[in-house]
Amino acid sequence: MDTIGIPHRSILTLIAAYLGLFVGLVDANAVNLALPAVRDDLGGGISGAQWTIDAYNIAFAALLLSAGSLGDRFGRRRLLRFGLTVFVVASLACAASPSLPVLLAARAIQGVGAALMLPQGLAITAAVFPGPIERARATAAWAMAAAMSTAIGPILGGVLTDTVGWRYIFWLNVPVGLLALLMARLYLPESRDEQAAVLDTGGQMLAVLSLATLTIVLVEGRALPAGWLVALAAVAAAALVGFVISQRRGSAPMLPLDLFGSRRLTAALFATFTMTFGIYGLLLVNSFVFQQQRGQSSLTTALLFLPMPITYLVLIPVVNAMAHRTGPRLPMTGGLCLMAAGLLLYAGIGPHGDIWLLEVSFVLAGAGLALNTGPAVGLAMSAVPLRRAGLASGVVNLARLVGITVGVAVLGSAMASVGAQAALLIGGVIQLLGAVVALRWTRTKIASARAVCHA
């Protein structure tokens, strides 16, 4: 046995299941630091930088739930390896992109690959580690891999951008992705569900159309003629209404709407949405503030931002212990308030404020992120029957990705239109709104919460 109680033989299975996802998360965090360099090289302004993030996340978010069904039907290891292959090929295209449109198309294909990977790794480990203790340890390993990517990604992005160029962020994905493919072949068993649900093709198309057109409105709205803006907003609204109707009436919906009858699940999803809305909006704004307005290099920007991910990593075990005692309500509410405090402090100081006060804002944001992340997931999982745990996990990840997409779109556009301080102010207000929802809708029995946090 190793130090966390997982046999060494099983560690190879965990690495094989999570390595591709880890690469994808590191890539996503590294690209944020490279956005000013990408803009200088390929053009596109602030909106081009927003699309560099959102092209990936729209594809990722819109396909996430369907990807789980595809893995159940056609084989989870097969889909994981296919998603990895798509991600590696798209990374090559990103690295060699001669223009911004080519880069954005390649980023969208990367998002498709990431969506195919994410549900499969978790589903495979659930099958390999059926016992509650082993499964909890495997899930903890996944959470730690995700947390480490938050710290490693920005540093890696800063180092590569300042030394050999932003394209090497994508070049690096290739050898690591190939290693992940080999390990998946050697150490992952195949598994599938013979009674998997039929793919909801209509709902899938409406989900893509709704999220894509909404993002166009949010990112490009300030530059579009009024007629185009109204037309696109109408398409987004119609697609969203159509999606809701299809999910209500369909025999095998990708997102069963009865899930939202639980106020606790809705609170967990809203808290997750607001959290990623704020933190990824902050990453985008801070990257431009430090590099364009304060004149810092990509690496220096990453190092100065490091207190946020370090605080996040350090506090994760503390938060788990606290949530075990108190339930999710207190840490979720406090976490969103701390994130609001960090964003509002940054907004009050301004881009050229005292660097040490800005560091305090990063620590506050990191502490808030740690306090909210685990308890929100635990609350979501406790709000549904065990047989729907996989679906609940997928919906939480969907809320996270939609929060990233909308946060980057809204705060990036606000920064371009009215300045960084106004953008951060909006982000802070959204965090406070999430805290209110968490406070009012997260009432749950501590005994139940303890069981979830222990698992």
C-alpha cells in the first residue's frame, strides 16, 4: 500500500484514467497567461482573447453530458482514447495555427476531445474501485489532480510564453497526450453499460446552438449592428426554450429537468456557476492588467498570481474537515463571500494599485475557491439518489463550464467597454448573489452532509 491507502498497482490505473484530463486542465489554465501574446501575434483584440477561451469551453460544455452516454454505449476506454486522440491532433493544429480563425477552430476541436475524456475517466475508476472507501480515495486523487493543474498551468504558461513562445503550450500536449494514450491502452479495462440511454441528438444540437449564440451576443455585442444583435439574441432564446421543451417531453433527455426540483441541487449548481464565472473572469482580466497595464512579463504575472492557487491547495484538506463537521452551507456561503471580497478589493485598488494589496485579493479569492469547490460538489451528490450520481456529477461539471464561458464573455466585454475595475465589480456582485442563494437554499442535515463529505 502507498501512503493514501491505494495499492501501487492501482495507482497506474488512476494515472491512466486522469492523465489526459490533467493535461487538458493544465492547458486551459496555461492559455490564460498567454492571451496577450496570442493577441499580439494573431490579432483579434480582447474579443479574440475571449474566443480563445470560450471556443474551447462552448464545445466542452455543450457535449459533456452526451459524451457520458456515448461512453456507456460504445465503451468508456474506447471513448477516452478517442477523446485523447482528438485533443492531441487539435493541439497540433493550435500550435501551428497561422491565423486567429484557425486557432479558434482548433480550440473548439480541443474542447470536443476534452468533453469525450472527462466522463470516461471518472466512470472507469468507479467501475475499477467499487468499494466506497476505494472510490472515495480515487475521487480524491481526481480532485487533487484538478487542483494541481490550477497551480501548474499558469506557471507553465508563463515560462513557455516568455522563453520559447505561446505555441509551445500546445506542442507540450502532444508527447504527454501520447503517453496518456499508451497508459490507457495498458492499464485501463474496458467497460460499458448495455442498457445505456439513446443519445439525445435534438437536445444536443439545441444546447450547442443556444450556448454558442449566447456567447456571440455577450462577446461581440458591443461591435454588432443592432439588428444582428437582436436576431442572435432571439436565436439564443428560442434555442434555449426549444432545449427545455425537448428535455421535458423527450423519452431519453440528456438533462432530465426533474433534477431541478431539488433546491439543494439548484443551489450547488448556482454556486458552482458563480464561482467559475468569477475566478476565470478574474484570470482573464488579471492577465491583461498585469501584462498590458503594469508591463509585467507572462512569467512574472504567473508568479504574482501564485498566492491564489497555493491558498487553494493548502486549504482543501482544511475545508474537507470543516465541511465534515458543519455541512456545506457555511463553507459555501463563506467561500463565495471571500471570493467577492477578493474581486471587490481588486476593483477598489485598481490595476495600478499597491501590489501587496492585490496579493491579498488573490489570497482571498483562493480561499473562497477552496471553501466552495468540494462542499458544492458534495451537496449536489447528496441531493440526488445514488443511481443518478453520475448524472449529478456531469451536471455540476456542466455548471462549472457554463460559468467559465459566460464569465469570460461578460467580464472580458466589460473590461473592453468600461475598464477592468468595472469588470471586477460585476464579478464581485455575482459572487455575493451566489452567497445569498447558498445561504438560503443549502439547508441540509449535518449527518447527511457528513456522510457525503466522508465519501
